[in-house]
Amino acid sequence: MSILSTYLSDLVAALPHLPGVYRFLNAEGTVIYVGKAKDLRKRVAQYFTSRSNDNGKLRVLVSRIADIKHTVVLTEADALLLENNLIKELQPRYNVLLKDDKTYPWICIKNETFPRVFATRRVVKDGSKYFGPYTSVTMMHLMLDLIRQLYPLRTCSLNLSPETIAKGKYKVCLEYHIGRCKGPCVDKQAEADYRSNIEAVVAIIKGQLNEVGELLRKNMQQAADEYRFEDAQKFKDRLDMLKRYQSKSVIVTPSISNVDVFTVIPDGNEAYCNFLRVVQGAVVQSHTVELRLGIEEEKETLLGYFIAEMYERLGGLSKELIVPFLPDYELPELRYTVPQRGDKMKLMELSERNCRLYKLERLKQLEKTNPERHAERILNTLKKDLNLQDLPVHIECFDNSNLMGTNAVSACVVFRNAKPSKKDYRHFNVKTVVGANDYATMVEVITRRYSRMLNEGTPLPQLMVIDGGKGQLNAALEVLQSLGLVGQIAIVGLAERMEEIYFPGDPVPLFLDKNSESLRLLMQLRDEAHRFSISHHRNKRSAALISTELTEIPGIGAKTADKLLSKFRSVARIKAASEEELAAVAGRKAAEMVKRYFQEEKSD
């Protein structure tokens, strides 16, 4: 045992059997991983057992650990929140990390005597209240517009302490004259009255619109009873504004009140997480983030991390959390619900839909900004879904086409890095097969294709896709076996009826999700091969029909007809050509026969 491993062993043995957070440091003293544990000693010791060698990322992490630090906490919930804070602060290389590429806006209620309400992208811990983050800037401004219409609040940044107001050094501004501010700077509005407005603003931001509406109704009725009809009308106008805003909210169900919904969808090296806040039956907040996965990629761990992150961001959560499964750590003051049916299940589906739409948007953005990385991501997904040994950078797909057994052709399309490589496409005119025999055609074409590639030393594809089911797949497999290419080229068949994927020797097909990137790539291959094959078959049929007209000329055979068509492109141009032009292509004798034939045809 080396000095380093002895040192680490002693550190692990000294760890307590208590909840806490541990930090792994490398030889330079940099924190490379932060983790939480219900039992520090047991959890950390697991990294140094033989079982840790099963995971490649974990093996690399353990090989770089030079020191271990730990912090003991009182509860498992404290461990979860401390871990979350340390990950955000230290950004360890092997941890799950947020991949937000932009700063989302918040609504800030400033910590001051007469609090301002405004939008900001900087969260400063100065005692101010922050609400958000808002992924939709439009919805945030709609909220701020409603607040400003309902309640006149100051927008200036003056120091409105009681002492400065008493000195009388300020004057009212335009906001006061147009009715958007009541002039607290000149002592025209009491602080208690202003604070009551701020309390109503907080209720609106939190989505407690019914309570605010009830208060407005009460004030309206009181003003009407006291014959203050102008004030009653103002309260009525505010109530109408509130109702219009409420009608724009996403109403889920009136029976569900004050819950938070969390969804996590792992996807390769990333995961997509959505948060919904539902207050009084309406979705009042939605936030979706992307995570970069670390060494611990269990979905329960990701969910726990995301819940802790939103808990920290929002300063707390609703008492009930709707989740797709229980996280690895639970916060004790919260109740977790895993719905199976009903309205709460519909909420979960809404959250998942937000997740998938965000994922689709990110992938489209990635395809535009970094096409190489986007292609690599798709190929890695395909490799995982088809259980391939090698990354399928080079894929070939074959398709056959014939009409009632005539003019049989086949096509091979080539994709490189998940994109069509049209310069590598190939057409095949079937030579040895008579009639409509799809299997024999597949054998001939694939034999010709890969025999030539082997003879020329051309690099072989990592994956071959056959348009068809088990029969076509088995025919192609026979060729690979005869050429000794089994194991060098992976092969699958894609049947068109239900988009099922067949593997050699497995009678049970694989069904991928219809929205799967892997299936979309395979379908694109198949459709492109079909298009390419059909276009060649159509051209060949057309050429055959034209050649028939030329070969009806006595003394003109198929080869001469093909020469003339290759040069002049159509029968009409052949008719219009001079005898010298025809002779330059087909010879003097053939030119004379062609000209004589069309002249006699014209005279008839």
C-alpha cells in the first residue's frame, strides 16, 4: 500500500458515523468533488472498494483524490442544502452542475423605508425580497404592469428615511402629478399605508390573487357605503384589472392549491429539470434548467439536487411537492407526493411537457451554434440505444426498387457524422437477379458494395441499416458472414410498418420512442435511401421507354441508342440533329439509318 493510500485510509477511518458533507481534493488542493452522506464514514469508504472500479468516471475520480475534508451537520436536510451551496460556490469538476447560459430576471422588493418594486438580474443579499426567477420576461413585465396599475409606488431611488423627509429637501415629480405615486418623499403618504400596498403586491406576486381581490371588494364596498363613489370606482377598476390578469394565468384545476411540481428527465450527459408553482389552481411560475451530469447520475440524486437548488433560490418551497419519484434526500418540513392518476398526474405531465420542449429548444440551438457537438451527441445516443461497440460515424443504408420485377435497381446512401454525404451515394443496376426477388437483390448489391471496398482498402462503415424486416436483414447478414465482416460492421433492419428495429439472431424487435433522436436518424436514412432508389428507378424506366423508340429503327441496337441519348439527351434533339452530328456519335451508317427513319416517319 502506498503512502498516499495509507494516508487516505487513515482519513476514512477517522470519519464519524454522522450526517455531513465531504470534499475530495486533488494534489493541487483543488476541490474536485462534493458529496453528502447520512453516514460520512460508510459513504466515503464506498469510493475505495472494488465495486467503484465498475464505473469509468468514478475510477478516474478516485485516482485523483489526494485529500479528504468533511463537515458534520445536524440533519440529512442540512447536508443536502450545504452540499448544494458548496457545489455552486466551488464548481467541482465531477459534480452535477447547472448549465444556465443566461441570468434570469427576478422581481425585487427593495429593503428600504418605502420599498421600490422593480426587475433585476442581480440578486444581492441585502435583506431585499426576490421573487423568481422568471423564464418568461414577458410574463414578468405583465406582472409589474399589473402592480403599477393597481398600486401607486415610487420609482425614484431617493433616501426616504424619516429624517430626510422631515427636512423637506425633496419635491414631487411627474410620477406624482400623473397619479402613479402618492408622494411619500414629501410626507403625502404614510409609511403604514405604503406598507399595506407592498403586502398586497407580495400576495399578487405569490399568486394569491383571490385574497387581493377580496380585499379590493371590501374596500370598494366600504367606499360605496361611505358615499365615496370616486374611490369605489377606483377600487372597482383595480378589481377588473386583477380579473383580466387572472384570466391569462394557466388554470390547472381549482381543487389544487399551493403545490410545487418537479420533473427530471436524464438524457445522456445532461438532464433537464422543470419546476412549476401552482397557487389557487393556476400556474404562477415555471422554471426549467439544464444540468451537466457528474459521477453520480441516479435520477433520485438529480431530483434531490434540483429541489435543494430551487429551495435556495426561492427561499423556501410549498408544503407539498409533486414529484415523479422520491428523491434520495427529503426535506423534513415538506410532503412529497408521487401521483398515479387524476389532477396531480396532469400537473406532472404538464411539467414533463415543459421539460421536453425546453430540451427540444436547446437541441435546435445547439445544432445551429455547434453542429459538430450536436452530431456527436446524436451518435452517442444512437450507440447507446442500439448497444453498439463503436460510435457510428459512418452509416450506410440500402434500399431496393423495382416495378413488377422490371428495371430492378438498388441504392446505398451514406451518412457521416449524422449528416448525408451525397458524394458517397451509389446506385446499383441489378445484374444477376431475374424478377422481383428482394432478398437476392440485397445479397447481390451488398456483395458488390463491400467486396469492392475490401479490394480497394476503403474504410468500412460502423453501422449498416437495411430497409426491411427480418428477411432482408438475414440476407444482408449472409453476405457479411461470407465476406468475414461479422463483428466489423454492425447491422440492423428498420421495418416501415411500425418503425421496429431488428437485430441479427433476435426475433423480438426494438421499439424506440417516436420522438427519439436515434429513431429519427434511422428514419431519415431509410427515407433518403428510398428517395434515392426511387429517383434512379424512375430515370431508368424513362430511359428504357425512350430507348425502345430508337431501337425500333432497323439496324439500331441498345448500345447505339444509349450513345445517342447520352449525347443529345432526348429523342426530339436526335430528330433535329444533322447527319454529321449523329455520325460523330454513332458512325456514318447508323446516322444515315436514323435520319432516313425519322424523315419517312415525318412524310407519313
